[in-house]
Amino acid sequence: MTLRANHALRSPAVFTVARRREAALALVLCLCLGLGSGASAQDRAPKPFAPPEGTQQGEPAPGSVLPPADIPVPQARPEPTPAEAGEPVPVPTPDPAASAAPPAGAMPAPLPDAAAAPKPEARPVNQPKDQPPSEPASAPANAANGAANGATQGPPVPPAPQPAYVPPEKARTEPEPGAPTVPEMEVTPAQTVEAAAAVEDAVACEKELKRRGATFTVGETIAEGQCGVLRPVSVTQLSSGVKVTPGTVFLCRTALALDIWVSEGVEPAAKAEFAGAKVKALTQASTYVCRARASESRISEHSRGSAIDIAGFELSDGKTVPVEAGKPGTAEDRFAASVRRAACGPFRTVLGPGTDSDHGTHLHLDIAARSNDTTYCR
């Protein structure tokens, strides 16, 4: 019908004005019927009219018939929905039989994802402070599983090997009964450290004594219980040329103190008091002797090789000056006083005539260490 109406409108030689109105009404009716069909809203929308080529805008195309201007042309509108029209929307009622059992062949509804569902936060359970935290009761379950699977388990597993030695709870204070024995230590490890330092010092002293020009030899170390001398030195001549008779057995530090005292104290005193005479030799009464002190039970410094007793001096003019209490105002008295004062420095202890009855005939000189590095000179 639409094709016929369009063909009638496009034949200007046949129709009159009344026919043109009928054709326009037929076109309007066709358009209305087209809106009521099942076409989509896009198909029902009015399309713009494209004039033929060679026709200017606003000028009717040749051979076209226009409807009268007083006839309104309806516009295309989409069909109203039931809600817009005010009609009630039917709500489907669920079927109990259909919700109870799904039809055969239908796919079951997917379950909610457990990972996507929110999990409640674990909260600590308040327990008494005096009781330890409860442990999961896994032992009964393991025992039940073991009983149920007892028929399928293999042979029992042997216990793990234990260490051969387990330390006792308290340290042993005696050797093990089966342990081998060793000789007892006479010198502790701490004492060996001190001995090693003493050896180093003795070697350094020997180098210095040799540098000064003294003549001496070093003997084997002496160890006799509480007595002994480390690397004993036997001096036969001092660096000043003074001979020592008889030979000595004492520490190198004692020999070095003796060499310094004779060179810087005895030689100048003899030259001043005996008309320029020199000291030719000195006589010693004792060096190393393992004994106690005179009139005492404590060990003597002679037992350690740190002391020497001087009995007299021999001058170059043949004069001998013994160590004894001399007549005041004489050269021998002044010489004895001078060398005694000079000894209190190189030696830490100086005893002689006038000190006591044990030292009336010799000078006792030793290098014994004293507290605060003090001396004892009388």
C-alpha cells in the first residue's frame, strides 16, 4: 500500500487536488501503521529527505507531489511502557515445586565463592594467667587414626640414636676414673707467662752489659725449690776494668747495677780520697746462696741471685781498703761513706757497718723490688 501511495503522489498529470488530499491521507495512514508494527525505534525514526542531484535546497524535486500545508504530519514516537502508561506491572509468583527441585537437565545455581566471602577475624580467648595456653587435642585424633590404619602401617620405627656423652648437671671436681694421669704441674700457666717475660728481660740485660764492655758468661738456669737464678751471670771484669773476685753467680740485673755503681761511684771516690789512685779489684763475699735471711726465717735475696756482699777494695797503688767501721776523719772513712751513698740508687737495699751486727764487715747490696719503688738504705 505504501508503494502505491508513493507512486500516486509522484504522478502529477493524473490526480486532481482532491486526489492529492486522499493520497496524502493514505500516506499518513501508512506511516501510522508502520509505527505500530514490530520495527525497532531506529527503523521507525523519520529519515531526512535527500533532494535529487541538481536541485537547490528549499526547491521541490521535479515530478514530486507535496501534501497541502494545512494537513498536520504526525511525528514518530516510541511506544509507552506499562509503567509510563499507568498500568500495573505483573509480578511473577515463585512456584514452590520449581524452587524445591530443579528440572532435569538444568544446571545448578553456582555457590558463592568461599574465598570472596568475608572471613571473621580471629580473636584471642581470654585465659587465666596462671594456666598455660591450651594445646590442640590432636593426640586422641592421631591415636584413633593410628588404630584405624594399624593394619596398613609398617614395622615400628626404632628410636633415634642418643649422643655418647651427655654433660653432667654439675661439673666434675675430680678426674674421671678411667682417664690417664699426667705429672703434677710445678709452675702454673700464669707463672710461665711471668717466666717468659723474665727471660726476655734477661736477654735484653745481657746485651746491655756486653755493650758496656763487661766480661761475663751466662750459665744454666738454677732451680732449687724456693731458690733459683734465671740465666745466672758470672762476671770476671767490669766495664771500668775492675776485676771481680771470686767469680759471681747472680742475675744479669744485679751485675748491671754493680757495673754502673763501680764506674760512676766507686772510681771517682777512690780518685778523690787516695791521691788519684784507681780501683784495681773488688772482693765479694757472697752472691747466690740458697739460704734464709740472717736472724730470720724468710728467704734471703741471695737465694734469688739479686744480691752481692762487698768485702773490700784493692787500689792500683797496692793499698787494700776493707769494709768496716773506720776512724772518723780518715780517707778510708770518707771513701766508705762516699761509695755507700752512691750505692743507694743502683741498688734498692744498702746495708753495712752500723746497720746491725750481721753487716758489720761487708756491704749488702740487692735489687729487691719494694712497694712504690722505694729504697731501704741504712
